[in-house]
Amino acid sequence: MNITMFRGGATSPCFGLRAAHARHLLGIAALLPTAVAAAPLSFTDTRVALLWPAILGTLLLVVSVFALMTWLRLLRETAEGEQLAASLKDENNRIYRQLQSYGSQLFSRERLLEEARQNIKQLRQEKSDLVAITVHQLRQPLDALQDSLNKLARSGDDDADASQLVEMAQRQLQTATKSLEEIQRIGEPETVALTLPEQRPEAKSQSLSILLVENERQKSLRDDLTALGHKVVWENNGIDGADAALQQKFDLILIDSQLPLMDCVETTQKIRRGVGPEIPIFALLGELRVGDKERYKARGLTGVLPRPLSENQLHQLLSWVVRRNKIAAAKQKPPRPTRLLNVTTLCRQRDTLGHLPFAELLSDRSATLPKRATALTSALTGRHWLDAERQAQAIAESAEEIGLEAVAARLRALGARLSIDSEREYCRHQRTELLNLMRESIQQLKAWREQNVHTEWALK
């Protein structure tokens, strides 16, 4: 049996899929009688041919499962498309609201700008009116005064005092007239000549304090640095140069490589021991060789410069120092207030000793500690290092006993530094700061004693 099947055009994928399923079902139905004829069903012989019904059921099951999966996939894709469309709609609404917000902000700013323009225009008009009124009110009295003075000068009065008064009045009148003309020019539009700024080094904007240690046989840089507006201290040997660096504060130190009495490296090391590693120190070399920069840096210098130093190199060096000072000033934070007095220690001593012994202890320490600190500074001034170290330790113990912890910590650190040879000069330069710290601590101690140690307790 021949089966002829005609294929028609499908309008959609789903329709084509369903048409294909229908054609398969029609083919199966057409083959069913042939299959039945080929396998007759006999009830008498109790033989039933189940092959073809099983095949038919299997095919129907496969077709149903395939159709169900296709339908589920279509549902899932439809749901995803609807979800994507909803998200795009929400995104579109959000962008639309942002555009509306930006538009309202732009409109408000344009309104504020227009108001500012109107205010500026009004202020300019008021300024012009004020200048006109001021000039009109002052011009006539000044002109009348000028006429009177001219008549008085022509009157031929021989009195010297009167002549001096007339001349003085005329000078004052000229000054007032010039002031009036300046006021009148305020209301006029200003004209500014546009000129290119001169190429000046950045270091001119800030005056630097420079220590210049040079050999007298070399051409000095003092005149060039002074011409640029910097303060220069000049020394001609290493000993005086080191003492000047320890006594004053400098932004830059330039040291000649060949110095009498003390060479460049020894001078630098002495300055470093007393001042520290922060200050820039450069060596001036007559002839630069390979490895000079690394060798001098290893000995404590910041760098090396050739001699003679060109104008461009000098400007670059000074600009670098100015930028370095600005960066250091920006990084520097205000110091935290130091806690000079430990009230807990004082209260514990008062409760332990009793009011009268405690009051006597405070009176004794308030009177003796400043004197002992003065003796310590005298030992530092005379460079009696061992004596100064012992005094610092003893004063630290006495100060800590009455709660002066800041002074005690400073004195212990000072005693530890005095045991190191290279740190002694640094300790010597801390004399004034140590005395000020002791003085302020004693003042706070006396103020606390007046408030917390009553007279009647001390007299019992």
C-alpha cells in the first residue's frame, strides 16, 4: 500500500512541528490495517500478536513526551522574555527619573546664576553711583580751598610761619586731590596689559636660610645667593661652620670639599650628630669623579655639586629645597599636648604619707628641682658628661616620685644619650628646652597643690 503525503508551507515553527506530528500519526494509522492483516488475531487458538500495539504505544508515548518538552521550553522562553522586558522597563524608568532630576538641578543652577548676574550688575551700578556722588561732594570744597590758598600765597605776607602753613596745606591738598582722582578711577573699567611672566626660579618666592662654608681661595657663591633674596651665613673653615650649624637653624648647608682646620666629611659628621639627618648638606667639589656621589652619601652628605656652579644648577637646587620644605610643613602634624603631671601618683602619695608629710614633700621638691635642673644644665654646658648623667638619673627619680612623669622620662632619655659619645653634643643643645619643661611642670604642680592640699591639713 502506497501512501502519498503532501507538504504544505508552515506559518510558524510551532505550526510546522505540529504538522510533522500529524503526518507521523497519519502514517502510523495507515500502516495499522496492514499490520493487523499481517498478524491476525485469533481468539480460538489463544494466540494474540502484541508486537504492533506495543510499537504503536511506544511511538505515541515518545511523541507525547517530545511535544510536552517542546511546550515547556516555549513556556520557559516566554517567561524569560517577559522578565527581561520588565527589567528593561524598570531600567528605562530609572534613567528617565535621573534625567528629570538632572534637568531640575540644571534649571535651578541656571536660575541661581542669573540671580548672581543681576546682583553683580546692581552692585556695579551702586559702586558707580557712589563714586560719582563722592567725587561731586568733594570736588567743589577742594577747589574752593585751592583758590583760597592761592590767594593767600599771592597776598605777599612775609610771615615765615604763615608761608610754611600755606605750603603744608598745599601739600595736603595735593594729596587729597590725588586720593579723589583714585576714587574716581575706581568706577572706571580697568585695563590690564597682558604680558608673559618672567621665567624666575621657584626659590625666589621663599627666602631660605643658607650656611655657606667655603675656602677663601675659591670663588664664593655668597653674592649669587644674596642676590636671589636668601639669607646667607658665610664661614671659611670647618670648625666655625660646624659651630654655626649647631647654633642656628638653616634650610641648606653648602660645604667646600677642601677646608682648613676640619675637612668636609668631619664637619658634616659633627653637624649630623648635633642637628640630625633632616637638613640637606651638599659638598662643593672642584672636579666630579665617578663614585663621588655614592662615597660622600655614605659619609653623611645629601649629595655633591660641581664647582663652579652654573646658574641653572643653582636654581634647581634652591627650588628643590623650597619644595622639600613645603612637603615637610604639610606632613608635620600639631604635637599632642604633653601630660606633665600624673594626678594618680600624687593622690596615692598623699594617702600613703598623710597630708602634712605630703605637703612638706611637695614644698621641698618644688623648691629644689628647678635648682637641680639648673645645675644639670651647667654640667652640660661645661661638658662634664659623667656628672651630668648621674644628675639626670637622680633628678628623674625625684621628679617621678611627685608625679612629674614627663620630666622624668625626658631626663632618663637624656641620661641614656649621655652614655653615648656621639649623642653628647645633641644633649648639650637641649639645655634650654629641658629648663622650660621643668619650669612648666613645677608651675602645674604648684597649681595642683593649691587646689588639693589645704592649709589646715598641712598645719595639723
